Amino acid sequence: MSIFWVVRQLAHIQESMATSKKVITKEEWEKKLKDVKIRKEDMNKLVMNFLVTEGYVDAAEKFRTESGTEHIDLATIMDRMAVKKAVQCGNVEDAIEKVNDLNPEILDTNPQLFFHLQQQRMIELIRNGKIEEALEFAQEELAPRGEENQSFLEELERTVALLAFEDVSNCPVGELLDISQRLKTASEVNAAILTSQSHEKDPKLPSLLKMLIWAQNQLDEKAAYPRINDLTSAHLEDPAV
């Protein structure tokens, strides 16, 4: 079933609905779906976009071979994933070196990203109990940037607050030590590298699914129709009447 068509049809139906709810049977809905022709090439590009953006190297190469889609540079994906993995593992210095090897302009032209990487370096020092080294790093590397940017200063103050608590479970900014913080920084780096390589920083498929959910929510007010409640199976539920 085509997500593209469903979203488009939902919009068309919504425009033509009367005040009272219209009931669309499952048979009617499925017939309309079967009448729609979607180019296989477009669907293949959508899948490949997801695999490349998310860094599924092996799957992307296998899909390219089986589908005959355009050539992809596997080396660039692998390099990008190496950077992302380094950040996720807390090896921020290694990640910075790898980014500079890929393209020095990425960090030179993105002060916010560079600050967040440096902030993550400080967080890792605190995590490893290197308190004096963390303070020195904050003073030499982060404080000067905080003086130039108010938002950087606020983030630095939040990070330094970790040092005031022996038990981080009681620290109001303790989430900075969570793995989720590493993942957040890694995602930011990944997006910057994709942009530098003229790729979209976010895959299209999740956005289309969000659009589908939004369109269904809008249509719920106008009609009873075969709704998709489980996106993993895309099963059409019988309309609730």
C-alpha cells in the first residue's frame, strides 16, 4: 500500500466531505488503493534514502544490488557511522579527529556542533571521575566560547553543575550523564556530516508516516473509514460506525 496515495486521498476526501460523517467501506478503500500506480523506482529511492541516512551499510549494498538503484558510496557511509559510533561510546576526541579527516569545514562552520562535542568531552571526563581535568578543560576550552554566546554559557553552567553533586541521581541536570545525551550529540554530528555531503539529514520515510498519522487524525472528524492503527503491519481496520 502506498503511503503517498493514502495521504493524498485523505486530503481529497476531507475536502469533499459533508457535515455528517461519511462511511467508507473496507472494500471501497481497497479498490481505490489497487487503482493507484506507484513507480517502483520511487519506492526503491525511498527505501534507499532510509538505509543510507540511518547508516545501514550492508543492507544498503544488498538492496542496491537487488533493486538496481543508483550507485552509493559505501565508504562515506562507513566513515560517518564510525564518527557516530565514537560519540556513542564516549570517544569524543576520536570522533572530532574523524570529522576533521572527513571535512574540516564541518566543525569550522558549525560552532554550535563543535561546542556540543566539547561539552560531551567534559561530560565524559566527569563520568570517569577526572574532576580536575574537567574543570581545567571547561576553563580553557568551553568558558571562552560561553563568553561569546549566551546559550553556550547556559549549557556550560548546566554541565558544571554536575560537579556539585556526589550523587548524580539527586542532581537536577543528571540526565547529561545518561546515554541519551551521547545519542543526542551523535545524531547532531551525523546530521551535520550528511548535510556536508549534500544528503538530507533526516530520512523521508518517518516523515511520511508522521504525515499519514496526522492526515488520519484529521479525517477522523469527517468520516468512518478503514484506519491504519498498526504502522508495522499497515493493516486496514474495519471502519468504526
